[in-house]
Amino acid sequence: KHYYSFFKDLLHCDEDTNAVVVGPVNDVTLYRNLTSMGVSDYLVKPVPLETLSEVIAGALVEKLGTAGSRLIGVIGAKGGVGTSSITQALSWGVSENLNQKTCLMDAAGGWSTMGVGLGFEPLATLDEAVRAAENNDEDTLARMFFNPSEKLSVLASGSDSLLETSVSAPQYEKLIDLMMSSYPVVNIDLSGAIPSVKKMVLSKAHKLVVVSTATLASLRATRTLLQEIKLLHGGD
């Protein structure tokens, strides 16, 4: 009770402050009380530097990850306009030229050609990836990534059945949110996604790239697509 009262008096912080408390006693009840008050974590001293660094990093990711990350959706006006190539080139550019830690995802499921373009074998299905995200199983999810460079990580999905239903939009959104908690930039290739996933990403993304070619069919589809995107964003 003495320590709980002490920490309660101590924690007069602004509402958006993240606090990590280091204390002298190993007390489960104290830990639960502090976290219920909004404390990110409670550590018992002496605390190794590595542990303290991980806890602070985790608190920063939790606080700034999704809010500070940028989601970029790349969609083609029609098939065969080079959407996947543009998405991959964009991801390389952001990670190498802008030196940003970047996550590249393909929403096409089994129809994904990203493995061919980047030279990897699919390591998982989208269903396996979203289930890992739903369980917050970051260790399992980490094994589903291909890392072509230090700054670029690719979710190596694509082993899904071609003729089976893909994951739902709410499931895919949970996966996106988890990726945005760890990566400053998340790029998504929407060229082979189902309509509900396309709509969700187009509504959620901070930036959108629409890929087209100078043909009548492609430009006509581009005009329609831009009008629908404008409606999704309230006229903007």
C-alpha cells in the first residue's frame, strides 16, 4: 500500500504521457494497479540496460507506431499496367533512398507474383498471416518475412489456393495495423486484391498511387476509379 500510494502521487502526468516505472519490490498486485492506471510497464531494479531499452522501445512503438506510420496503397486502373512493378520499385526507393524501414505487402493471396519479382518462395498464406496478427503472435509472423535489404521487409505470402476465398477486409486490416506498429512505411500492392480489401485500404491509406497506361480502356477505368476514391474520402 505504501508503494502504491507513492507511485499514485508520483504519476501526475499529461494524458498522452507514457510512463515506465522502476521500483524496489516484485509485487504482482502493484504491477496490475500501475498498469491499470496507464503505466506502460513496471520493472524491478536493478534493471539490465538491454531490458530497459526494449521496454522503452515497446512503449514508443505502442504510442507512436500506427499514428506515426504511413500507409501507401498502390492500385492499377486495370490488369497489366505494371502495378506490382511500381509497388516494388516504390518500396525499394523509400527504403534505400529515403532510408526508411519499409514493409511491403501483396493483398493478392495466391495470385501474387511478388515472389517472382523479388526472388523468393512464398513462406505463408494470407490466412496464416492474419491469424498470427489476430493472436498478436509476432514471432510466427516474423518467420513469414523475406528481407531483401536491411531496411526492406516483404511479407512473403502467396502460397494460398488460387480458387479459394481470400481473407476478409477486417482480418486484413488487423494485419495492416500490426505492421504499422513496427514499420514507419507500409506499402500494399492492391492489384490482385478482392474488392472489399481494396476499398478498405483505399479508405485507410495516407497516400494512394493509381497506375494506368495511355489507352482508352485504361484511362476510362482510371477516371471511374478516381471518382470512387474521391467519394470514399468525403469528396477530397
